[in-house]
Amino acid sequence: MGTELVRLEGLSRRFGALRALDDLTLSIEEGEWVAVTGPSGSGKTTLLNILSGLDRPSEGCVRVGGVDLAGLSARELSRYRQRTVGLVFQQFHLIPYLTALENVMLAQYVHSMTDRGEAEEALRRVGLGERLSHLPSQLSGGEQQRVCLARALINQPPLILADEPTGNLDAVNEAVVMSLLGDLHQRGHTLVLVTHDPTIASRAGREIRLEHGRLASAGAGTVELQSVLVDLWRRIEEDGEGVSVARRGVADLLAEGLLTYVDGRIAFTEAGRERSAAVVRRVRLAEVLLERTLHSAEECGGPMPVAAGFEDQVCAFLDHPAECPHGRPIPPGGSCCAVPEMTQLALGIAR
């Protein structure tokens, strides 16, 4: 078990006769990525508002980093938001008459003091080094959301709260923003992300589903499985390595029928090969997208994959790349990258 960062006990929030949250109890550890899902009106945004100190519970206890938020004054809550929380919304909430750089520096000013060099570096990290002096109206939706990410992170808050951060973005910008959020998680930030999209939720390490303000279910995400499939694809399909049954995830994939034994060696079944190729394609398209848009040189297989269902759009946007930035082939898929059978054989897709 890790160190607990967030603890809710018997949390309720009433608006008149309506209970937006109803006796909610849960904990979130430091460094976790939690997706909060559920139908409209289930209490998702109310939960984020209480965690951020923008709202107060009607009943129950909310502790973040050991601090009981219910006992803080308005001034102390403001200080808590400045030091502990980074907020990312579906609506960008940028000051329209301030440049991208000034919007980020404003967050510094509210926290303590401004540092122009630090703000410029934060924008460079999200791929906006050439857009520092642009007003929000001169930026695309995806670029505005990246300014919001830079602003949320400029003071290095341990807790990132994101409310439908890709709701207003197209598939390409969604992939970029989700990759940035994945990178923040890998750097140790705790991430709580509200979403209605199951493909977005699947990237989290844990999903919390709310229904009528109550905890409906909690389950493991698929990030771990995706990582295993990408690793096994590289070893089995591309490098021809032998894989031990004791290797991470292999026993579970054998039980699922995605792996089998062929001539005494572990190999993909047809279903396993198809599923793995799809994941590898989405991961390597994400690598190309990051390299071209953010000039990011992440390790091979490192980025969060492009969302399932949007890979053909991203592939077309990138003009159908054949390789990831590390020289590994990108498996073709669907009608987007229809290739002759001999090419598929060369890529290790067909058998």
C-alpha cells in the first residue's frame, strides 16, 4: 500500500432536497490516476469541486494530505488551492486579453511571485514554445487546453483535478492532451479525472463510478494490460525472443486465450495478435504525434495510446507514418492503411 493522499468519509453534499453526493467513502493514494465516471447528475463534478475547495460538504470529512478541508476558512481554502491543487476544466477559463505566457504567469503571481523563465519553460514542455505571445483567441482549442495544463502545473501541485479535459477537443488534440496527462502521472502527480468517455477512463489505473451520488463500482484500468501487450509484441513478433511463462502478465494472457504454445514457445493466438497489433498501432501513432507536435522524445512504448476508435483519424492527420520515431514499424489497421499482403508479412502482421 502507498501513502494515502485523499480520504473521504461519509461525504454528502445536499442542494435543497437533492443529494448530489450521498454518504461517499473512498481513499486515493499518492501517485494514483483515478477516473471518475457515471451518468449526468451522478455527482462527478460536485466531487471535484469539493476536492478542490471550491465547494464544501454538507456532511462528512474530506482530508487531502492529512488536512481536513471542512475546517479551513475561505482564506485557508484559497491557499490550499494555490499550493496543493492544479485544476483543468473542459471550459478553458483563460483570461482573453492576456497572452499564453501571461496566463501562466498569473497563476505564479497568485501563488507567490512570477518567474518568466519558469513560465516559458512550462509552455515549452506542452509544445507551445512558439506561441508564448499569442492571445487565447489566436490559439486552437487543443493549444488553449495545453496552456491550461501549463498553468495548472506551474506551481507543481501534488493533486491534479481534471473535469472532462478533452470534451471540447478533436481526436488529434485529445491524443496530445491525454499523452501530457499520462506524462504528469508518470512524473508522480496524483490525477483525478472526471470523464463520460470509457476509452479515456480505461487509461486510468482505477475507475470510480458514481450513481446518484453513491459509489457504484471500482475497477482496475487497462493501462497495465496495454503495457504488457506492447512489450510482448516487440519481443515475440518483432525480435523473435523466447518469453517465459513467469514474465509479467503472461499467465493471465494464456488464461484469456490471447497467448498459446507453438512448438514449445509462447506465441500469440490470432485473437491475441489482432488485439496486440491494434494496441501497438495506437501507441506508436501517439509517439509520432508527440514527436511532431510537442517534439517529445519519449522512450519507445512510453506514451499513452491514441484513443480506440480515433486511430484512423490520427493516422491520416500524420499522413500514414510507417514507423515510430524509434524505427519500429507501425502495424496497419482497417481501411486507413490498407497494404499489400507482402508488406503485412514484412511487418509481421499476417501469417
